[in-house]
Amino acid sequence: MAALFGNATQRSGGKKNLVEFKAGKMYLQGKMCHADKRKGLVFIHQSDDSLMHFCWKDRTSGKVEEVTPGFDSILLPHQ
């Protein structure tokens, strides 16, 4: 994926998200899926160890939350 997006630090001289867009979030309660009313932002960033992380951030509070609670969502290249 690095070849597709390039190195974020090379492009801008600082850390930036490779991709980001406004997005909501859903949660499962029993057998029903419900919308989380908070405004959010989905983004992909590359950490210092070159892993790509898929993240969701509450745009109001600025708090980054795990997409899947208890698990870090890491993107791995498929060959």
C-alpha cells in the first residue's frame, strides 16, 4: 500500500492521514443494528513501524476510538 499512497512524511514533511472521509458508525444491540448519532471521521494512517491503521474519530470530541473494541484494525496488503 505504501507504493499506492507514498510515504506520508515524504509528501508533507509531517504526519498526515493517507485517506480520510466523514463517516458515521453503527452498533449492534441484540439482533438490531442502530446508528451512533455522533459525527465521525474514518481515516487510515501509517505508524512509525510502517503498519497501516484503520481508525474512527469522533469529530466533536476529537477522541479516536477502536473500530472493533479490543482490537487494533491493521490493514495488510493482499497478494
